[in-house]
Amino acid sequence: MTDSESVVAIIPFFNGSAFIERAVRSVLSQTRPAKEIIVVDDGSHDSEAQFLLDLSTTLGFDVIRQGNGGQSSARNTGVANSTSPLICFLDQDDYFHPDHIEKLVSTWTAERSMSVGYVYGDAQRVDLNGDVIHQRVIKSHSIHPKETTADFLRSDMFILPSASVISRAMYSEIGGFHPELRGYEDDDFFLRAHCAGFRGIHLDLPVVAWTLNPDSSSHSPTMAQSRLVYLHRVNGLIATMPEETRRELAPHVYPRFVSLFAYDLAAPLAKGAEFTKAESRFREVVEMCRTSHVSVPFTTRIIISIMSLLGLLPVSMRRVAARVLLSPRMRKLRTTFR
């Protein structure tokens, strides 16, 4: 491997002692080795931090410790403390296939184009024990390869940093990962790369095991707030586009997010939990949908009507209403009536 093709592997770590050895060993076992291996401890508990330091002594990798700033911050810290021109990220509970780096870098080398900013593969979905749930989860959930802005925005992106090799030049030009995001940071990163003129090459092979971790919630308040920040960034991007392009993209973007925020609102209601912030986010997104001249989905209008009555209902009835909104039939309706 030449210096121009050397790779740094960066693993953000936060109280992940149950998984980190498996992740690091998967990097050490590569058929094409990484020149640098950096684990960024993002403010773990002292016992977890000590476990990581002990493991680094045993296996031989670098550790950087910082205050808790989230995964985006940890990734950026790792890049700032490395020099290799190609970057691979790995989440602490995932692990590389043995030829991860070799396959991605070989594809990169074969392309030899300044416009290529990253190469990405598919991922196996595995449970906590490493048993395979789905062989090719990326391609089954989204359009690949992505060529147009609409391809990036019409659904969740499903380009995983853990399944990618990324050019340091591209990373530096677009400014790394947005530190305010603790969810949707991957979509934001690759969307900015596309808008900056960089291309991604899709390798139609699984190169990483992506762990289904029940402790990771796609509908947590933190994720919901990051989703809102990301949507505002997307909204700003769409506003700069020609009218014809805006009209093409808006029906793909806003109804999808309205449905996600409706679910975010219904979930705490079903538990009888506090829902004021979730309601505020939901109404903000609905208003964004309206001001973009996109029809609010039929079932969302029903949800809005229910929301207007919730303050008058006892908690038990709120729970019943929320469970109706979360039911499989209602989810099917949200998909049908756009």
C-alpha cells in the first residue's frame, strides 16, 4: 500500500466495553492493514475508560480521550489526530469483514478520479451475538448508486460510514461531521459531499457487520431533535434550488418527515409521558410542509385534529389515542394516503 492509499481506522467509543475488542480485532485482522488505528473515548465512565486503555496496551492501538460530544465530535477528533489520506470509520458495536479495507481501497484505486470522494459497500445486519439477520440491508432499503439530489433525499440515505472509505480531501473540504447532530449526521455528511460535487462509488458487496442494538433508539428525544436540525438544513438547501427542482423534491421529503415526527409524538403519549417538546417539533414540521406547498398527508391531518383535543383528555384516553396512531393499520394508511 502506497502512502497515498494508506488508511486510518477511527472508532468512536462510549461505554462500549462489551463490543470494542471485537471491533478493534476486526481492524487488526484486515487483509490490507490500516496504517493508523485510533479509538476516541467520548467521555466514558472511568471504569470503561480504563478498560479501553488496558485493551489498547494489549492490542496496540491509539486512544484519545475527550469530554462527551457525541459521535460526530469523536469522529472529527479522530480525523484531526491522524494523517492518512483515506479514512475508515467503525462504530464500536460493528465490525469489519476481513477484506473491508482491501475491497474498498481497490475500488478507489481503480477509479482514480478527483471527483470521487468516497467508496461505500453494503452491510450485513447482525444481532448482538453476530448472527446474520439480513445479508444486504443497504441496497434493500434505498437507491444505489446515488446520482441525483433526489436520490439522496427521497428516503433515508443508507450510506454508512462504517461501510465506507472516505477521502481526507473531501472530508476537509466539506468540514467533517456536523457536531450538533447526534442522529442523521451520516445523511447530512454525504448530502453535503454530493452538493460539493463529490461522487460516491457503490460496491455491491457487504463489507461490514452492522449490529442491531436494542439500546439504540431511532425515536429518542435526542434523535428527534437531530432529525429536526437536519430537516432545517435540508429545507435550506431546497430553498436555494430552482422552482422546478423544489417542486420535484418537496413531495418526497416533507411527508416522510411529518410521518416520522408523528410517530415521535405518539410514542410518549402511548406511555403517558411528557409530550410537549415532541408536539412542538411535530407542529413545526407540519408548518414547514405547508409553507413548502406540499399537501399534508391525509392521516397527518387526522393526527393534527387529535392533537388539538389531547389537552382536554385524561392520560388514559391520551394513551388509547396514541396507540391507535402507532398501530400497524395506521402506519399502512400513512404510507397509502400521501
